[in-house]
Amino acid sequence: MICNPWGAEHINAHRALRQLSRKLSGAGLHVLRFDYFGAGDSAGDMTQTDLRGWENDIKSALAELGSITGSRRVSLIGLRLGATLAAKVAVSLDPGVNSLVLWDPVVDGRAYLDELYAASRVVPTADGQLVSRPLVLRPSDLGGGYEILGFPLTAGMARELKELNLVALTPDLLRRTLVVLSEPQVYCCTLGMVLGASDAVAPTIEQIKAFRCWIDPWPNVGASPVAIINRISQWLT
Amino acid sequence: MSGGTNERAIIFGAEKSLIGIVTQPLPVPSGERPAVVILNTGIIYRIGHNRMYVALARTLAEAGHMVLRFDMSGIGDSDNRNDGLGPLDANLADIRDAIDWLAATLRVRRVVLVGLCSGADHAILFAGSDCRVAGVVLIDPNLPTHGPGYFGRRMLRWRTWTNFFSGKGLFWSFLRRKFVRTIEITREDEGVQWQNPISNSQLLHAFQESAKVGIQMLAIFTGGSRDAHKVLMNLVQRKGNERLFRLKYFDRNDHTFTFEVDRNRLSDEMMQWLRQTGF
């Protein structure tokens, strides 16, 4: 089962995640992609969501997948925020999930928020130029927070994101975990050190230089991180 | 399902390869009111930039319109077609498949096509070819750079010929551009060169055909350019055709409607236009 990233990252990555799902299904695996509440085609909007709700959505989707396929073994694949949420669910359901793939996970929620805020300060103007400007505040009666890359990030969601800490989950991570990194990341190095030092888990951490599919692909429209897709497929099958 | 609307996923097309989401008002209206079909922008899948088409579809459905937003072949969750059509023809065939599905399944008789950028181009190129299209909402469409009789008029200008013999003007600048680009694309670090696959004459014909068969049009242009009015008026030419067009400039908008206030304005503008045109 594939867990999406947040907001604009989800839209940008949709093509790659579909390709991953087709690769896996071609290899004989049932695959479920789904949208969290308030995201994609699902009901609601982003102002009505929270991370705890999205974790429950992952659990509901797992139940649905089991019900549709009758399969007793399940792997969770998550990209960016989806990876972090997948890890949280996997830990909470252990031994309900057999293996876990964390693709460029959000390791430190505070750093992720800073990254989102920084990206949102560079905005396109009417004539197509990119300029720096302050974040756009949202009305407090509509959940507050900011507009981030075209999506509302409410104050409540920002608080939850800030508390995310993948490193803290490592002692409980599944033995069969693959961490795939498209590029060196400071926080992922921290994760790697913790994972490497832990006796409890034996994860596979791999850096595979590839196109970061969650970033606005222009002008590489349609490009896909083929090496990562192939590696995940190979590892799972 | 939310409020007074209902949403469901559909699979359609001859090969059942196209995927879309239908948003219906509750109770389901009769087939008299046009349904709205929202087309992809580039390769962004059916929810649109910033998920704008999801919100738009729900707003339109709450106002009583059936809405279909779908992925054209090879985009989002839809598979490629296997009928050998080229990309543009495949896109236009996909739109026909979508309208056929609405007609066969929901008894829709008329549709309004909505598109941004390439979606707007597809909407206008398709519109005149199918009598079920009653209106189009074109957001930042490509416009023909020159209208009918353009070259003939230029040939009659004295300046055209003085430019030609002095190495200036459009002819020579065209050759220079072509020559320079030929050199540039041989460089190893050259990025992808994007060219609009739709020709000027195709666009020109599409706009004229649309006006000829009386299709209502809302055209919205983001950014600061205000040239569209002149171009559109040149295209329609015939007296009385002006009533088919509503032209709006969203001066402060960026092309992909990054901000909520701009998306809300788009939604309001569309709602107002639909009401005023009797849709």
C-alpha cells in the first residue's frame, strides 16, 4: 500500500507513484493507492484534516486492502510525509505490517515545516517571474496557519507536523525496512546513524541519485525516478 | 459525498482506459442544464494545480451542475489509447468519449468544457466539432498570433518590402531564429525545447468555428497582458458575435492559481457567467 506525501508534493509525485504501483502489480503484487481525507479525490478539504486522522485513514485503507485481496501480508510504502505516517502506523500495528519502505521520509517535522515555509516564500508572479514575499496568512476562523504552495496548512496541522520525529520511532521500526534517499539529507544522516547503531533493527538504507519527483517537475515534465521505482520493486519482490 | 453533492469514480472509453470523477448535485438534476467537463492542464492529473478542480467541481455541483473531471489518455490514472492516434487527436477523442459517457449514462445533452492552458486549447479545438458543446471556459488559452488575411494585408504594405530588401522584418528574423536554434540544439547542455504542437491555423479555425456555431465563451487571462481583447474581436469579426464572448483579465493572478483568493475569484466568475448565459 502506498502512502502519499502532503499537498503540492502529492500532485507532483502522482505520476511516479502510479508508475511504482504498476511496476509492483506487474510483479504480481496487489497495490492500493488512496487519498487521505481532504486530499486528492477524497472528500473534505485540507482545513478539515489532521495527521492523526490521516494515520487512521492509512489503517482504514489497510483494512480495505485486506478485505479486497484476502492477503495476510502487507507492505507499506510511503513518500515524504507519507513515509513518516506509514512508519508511525507500522509501529503501532506491529506485527500487522510485514515490511516498510520509507522513500525520502520526513525525518524531522520542524525542519520539514521550515522547508515548506521557505519554498512558499518564493512565489510566481502574474508575469511568470519568481519573487520572494512573506507567507500568506489564513484567517483564524478558517483554521489559521498559512497558504503553503497552493494548499492551506492550518495552525493545527503545523503543530502536528512540528512534532514529527522519525528518529524517535527507530527502536520500534520493523526489521524489514528499506530507507531510500534521493539525495543526501542532514536529517536522514541522523536517521541512518541511529538506525545503524540500533541492535533492534536491521534496515537497509540506500542512497539512489534520482529525480525528486515531489518537486515541481518543470521543465522536466514527465520525468520519473526510474532507479528508485525499480529498486523498491526489486526489494519488495 | 459531501453536503448536497455526490462523487463517484468512473471508468469509460472504448477500452475502459479513462478514469474520472463525477460530482453530481443531489437530487440529480434533469439533463437540461449543461454538465461541466474539466480538462487536464498539461500532465497535472485530474485534481488540478493546488487541487483547484476538486473545489471547483464541488462548487459547481452545489449550484446544480453535473461535473466530470477526468484524466486524458496517458495522464494521471488513465492508460494510453491503443487506437494509434497522435497525442492531440487522442486528447480530442478522449473529450468525445467523456461527453459520450455523460450522454449515455447521465442523459446529458449539453456540456461546457473548462480548461487551463493546454486544457483551454483542447477545449476550443474540440468545441466546434461537437454540437453538444454549448460553452467553453478558456483560462489562458493560446490565441492565434495572426488572424485571417494577415499575410495578404502585410504584402500590400510598403514597409514590408523595404524591410525585406534591407534585411529586416519578420522574414529575416524568422530565418535568424531558425538558424540560431539549429546551432543551439546541438549543444550538449541544451534543455528540452518546448513548442506548441497546435498550429496557428488550427487555433484560428477553432475560434472561428466556435463563434460560427454559437458556442458561448468565457475567456480568462492571467498576468498583465491585455492583448487578448483585440485578438478575440479580430477572430469573431462578424457583428453580433461579441455577445458570445466574455473576456476577463485576472491581472494579479499567476498562471496556476497558487492563492486561494484567486481560485475563489475564478469560481465566482464562472458561476456568474453560467448564470448569466442561462446555463
